Amino acid sequence: MIAAAAQGLVELRDGWLNPAGIEPEALAERTLTNLYNQRPSWLANAHHDLGRAVLAAYGWPPDASDDAILERLLELNLSRQPG
């Protein structure tokens, strides 16, 4: 599920970065920085889908707050430290 969401994000970004038939001058303006500064809804949605897939892989609720996610990550890291 994570791989599919990540692949979808990559395909969307690649399609925006290198569309067919675009003039070289316009193509030079299509950078990841410009894309993320614009943050179109399709990009935000793709990142949201990827985030939900990661939460699902951990078995965490899809509506977990940032603070809850950080707490759970800290717990996981601490539980994996050698003794």
C-alpha cells in the first residue's frame, strides 16, 4: 500500500515536471521547488494518501495528530534501543 501511494506520487510529480509538448522555457520553470511552493490540491492529496498508507502500515489511526505520531515514534525508537 505504501509502495503504490509513493509510486502514485512520483508519477504525478514526474508528469508535472516533464509534460509532453512543453516549450523549453516553460519546462525550466517546472522544478520541485516551484511545485511545492504552489502546492496544488492534487499534490497535497497524493501526500495525504501516502501518509494514510504509512499510518495504516503501523496500525495507527488515520486521524492521528502530529503529537500522537511523534509520541508513538519515540516509543518505537526507545523500545528498539539495546538494553
